[in-house]
Amino acid sequence: MNVRKQGSCLALSCLLLTACDAPPPPTGFAGLGSQVEGFAPVTPGAPLIFPRDHGAHPDYRIEWWYVTANLTAGDGRSFGAQWTLFRSALAPGAEAPGWSHKTLWLGHAALTGEHWQHSAQTLARGGIGQAGVQAQPFAAWIDDWRLDSLAPSTATLGTLRVTARGADFSYELDLHTDRPLVLQGLQGYSRKSQQGQASWYYSQPFYQVSGQVRTPDGHWQVNGQAWLDHEWSSQPLAANQQGWDWFSLHLDNGAQVMLFRLRQQGGADFVSGSWTDADGHSEPLASNQVQLRPLATHATLEQHRAPTQWQVTIPAHGLDVRLDALNNGAWMNVTPPYWEGPVRMSGSHAGQGYLEMTGY
């Protein structure tokens, strides 16, 4: 996400954090494969420290805080909720107050049902209080969309409230867990290519959820499971990587699985992930331990087509499951568009989760 100058560039720039004053070359999805001088590189070795690292990292070009929730109402109907806040630095260096601030913010929120998806987008300039993130007590906001800690200790983000609304939906959800954070990759250093691209990345996949959702058709009390990701980088894709398929899976035995495939032109896709058992012990998964196979392409938006049925296999853990979208048409109709929605699981394990697909 990023901008060129003002006006229409603001929307495109923020959307998936590209960066700079001039139009970037078309490298990677939404410019995320382009290099920008002066921003901090992601290099292994420095430990993540909490609660400090729940906050923003202005030395890095791009960053996002991301929540997805699989929800069930009392009458048995299913929903999915998404809340995302993106930060895009226009230039490296210290942040200035007011309109001289060099940060742009973008919010995406969605509520998905079996036959519909409602989504909303909001943009903000940093430095004027309209959007931001603080580490302690943890709070992230853009306009009146909020993600707030409800507990005095925020090191593990054990209790959160997330709220958002659009023209056709709103939700207020409380998230609770007593499990540890999951540091993805090598203690939070998450490789994204063989060429050295990487991000800092951690998750909290163990949330139990209660709350309410609203649409023009009704108002429901809901319960379910949620997943939080926080990730930051300066160049998370290689120039020849054109998008990704990302999975977060809640298994009914309590295990949590994160997987991603970065699709690469002229070479093998880069696949990685993690397996976290019900007690919170996590191990990274390399590409030779995971098989991700798209089975059917149902999701279309104008000229965009994406697979909404997948076979996922992790032989070392006896996982061999099929994932089916709750709603094949769960497109985020933004610029550039991407697919994001809840999935159901069948096969060796039961469960549910979320799927995000970009660059199609």
C-alpha cells in the first residue's frame, strides 16, 4: 500500500503498501516486491520484545495488524469477520507531527455469510489522530474501527475487543485466550523467498470469541474462534512473486496451522508455515513438508478467478483435508481486489479457518 502524490494515489498506495513519490514498477503483487532505499531490512537475530513489538515499527516500510474470526449464531448459521489495519511509510526517517507526517493508514473490514459478503474500506493520514497504533495498553484504530486490549497486561494480547462497521454491516467481538503467542518462522523471522525477502511475523491463533454481528437482515449473538496476525517488513515479496495464498486453520483437536504459498513466475512457488499444538508448542513447516493443491476455481470477479477448494496435506502430522469456502464469492472488491473468506474442513481432521488469495 502506498502513494504517489495525492488524490487517487492515496487509495492505490495504501491498498497494499507499495511506497514512494513516483509510480513504482510493477514488481510483485501491488508493488510489494519493489525495493525502496532507506528503510530497515529484515535480518534474523534480534529477538521480538513484548509488549513493545505490538506497536508500530516506523523504520520499516509496511506493516499490518489482522484479525479473522469464524463465527456461529444460535440458529446454526455461520459467519466470517475480518479486520485489518495497514500502515504504509511514504519515506524513511523520523515521523513528523500533523500533515507533515509520512505515514498512511488503510482499514479493511468485512462480514461474510453463506450467500453474501459485506465489506468496507477507510483511509487516513498519520499525524492527526485519525489512525494509529500504540503498544501499551495496546490499541489500534482508524476512524471508529478499533482493536483494543481489555486487560492491564498486554504482553500476550490475551483479551481484545474488535469493532468495525460499514454501510451494510457491523460487529463487536470480544477475544480471549490464555495461550502464548506464536512466533512464526525462526523466532519471528519469516522467510518469504529463496532470494532473502522476509518479514517479522507473529500470531495469536487461540482466541475464543463472543459478541454480536448485524446486517440489514438481522442481528445475531455469535461465538467462535479468531486468529490475530501482526507482520512488518520493507520488502516482503521478491520481484517475480505475483501473489499469495494464505491459510489459518483451527483444527478440532486444538491444533492451529498457518500456511502460505507465494506464487512465483519462472520458478518454484515458495511454501512455508507452522504447526502449533493445543498446548501452544509450535514448529515451523518447510516447503517439503506441505502440499497445497487447488482443486476447483469457483470465485470470479470481473476478469479475476481464484480457487476456493483446496487439498492440504501435512504427512508428518497425519493431516490430509479438503477446504471448501463458506462463500465462493467472498471477494474484497477494492483496488487491487483480493479474495478473503472463511473455509470449512473435511477429511482426516475436522475444523474451520480462513483463506486469503491475492494477485489472481
